[in-house]
Amino acid sequence: MALIELKRMAQGKSSTLSHLYVNGIFACYLLEDAIRKTKVPGKTCIPEGSYKLLLNTWGGMNLDYRKRYPIMHKGMIEISGIPNFKSVYLHIGNTINDTAGCPLFGSWYNLVNGEFEVYQSRLAYERIYPVLTKIIAAESVHLTVTNQHL
């Protein structure tokens, strides 16, 4: 059974830098909105927990990704079953302005004016997406989310 983990490592003013691990191996950085005790729509990362990963083929982002990646795209990787959240996808983006609560892929990161940013998001996505979709297609898999930052 595959082990997929999102470990939150550092907090910016309104951003969170996370690591994505696949079977214990670091896969890429993830950028999320801030950790908040009270959910703020579009500005809060998902809470700690274990969530099922699905391939969503009907959501709105699919059309854009199908055009961008006509051969590779099998559906958006959706993090399902999150209380008070819906349509949460792992996707491309560089700053918290590119997300409304979804984790964004990144190859590397920087802290700019107190906020984390991730870079080469498309490269990270193109490298990790096929790995995750293969696992999701083969078995029922969950993403475990933990806060590990100081």
C-alpha cells in the first residue's frame, strides 16, 4: 500500500511550506495557504488528517489541464473528504494568490517579504503527477497531512 504524506514544515505570514513524500521519499515542495484554527474561505489550508486521493474528471480545472497536457492528463488529483472544503486539487501555481486552499506543486522555494513562494511548479507537476495517478489508479490511497513546523 502506497504512503503519501504532506508534511507542513514552515509558516509565512499567510503561507505554509510543505513537503510531499511518496513512500517515504521526498517528491517535491508544496505551497498552501496559512494554517488557521477557524476556516477562512479561500485562505485556509486543509486541516491535519487522512484524506482519500481521487482522480476528478468532471471539475472545472480539467478542461485547462486537458488542453495543457493532452496525453498525460487523467483527471485532477483531488483531496476528498475534507470537512468544510470541496474541490481541493493538487495543482500548478507559485504563490498563495494562485490557490484558494489547494496545495501547489514546486521544485524549489523562497521566502519573499515573509511569504513562501514555490518555483518551477510545472516541472514538479509533470514529474509527480504521473507517479500519483498511477498509484491512485492501482489502489485506494490516502494523503496523510501533518503539521511539523516549529
